[in-house]
Amino acid sequence: MKEVLVNAIRSHLAGNINKHLANIQVYMNSTTGIGEHSDIVETIELELEQVANYHDKLEMLVKYFIQPQQKQEEEDNEDAV
């Protein structure tokens, strides 16, 4: 069950990173994507803040839940041999 939850959170965070990166690409490459945003640089900066937020969360997930689990699995495999 823990693995399912970790994978779901990881997918959620990665998806949000990709969403905000896509928004940035639209703002940088297409004037039609700008619409009501008169301050493009500020809008891109807000999107980058969201990318950083989700990226930080993803790093914490990996550091505290995925890497320790991988380390434990490696130790279990060594003990089994």
C-alpha cells in the first residue's frame, strides 16, 4: 500500500511540474498564450515558483521515502544471499 501511495504522490508532483513548465513554454513561445497577462515576466516568475515548489516536494519524497525504501530492499537482498 505504501508503494502505491508514494507512486501516486510522485506522479502528482511530476505532473504539476510538467503543467507549469508547459505554461512557461506557452508564455515564451506564443503571444496568443499571454491573453490577460500584461506582465509576462512576472507571470513566468509565478509559474517558476510553482515549479520550484513541486520540485522541492518531489526531492523530499525521494529523500525520505523512496531512497530509504531502496536501501532497505538492497539490504534485504544482501541478507537473502
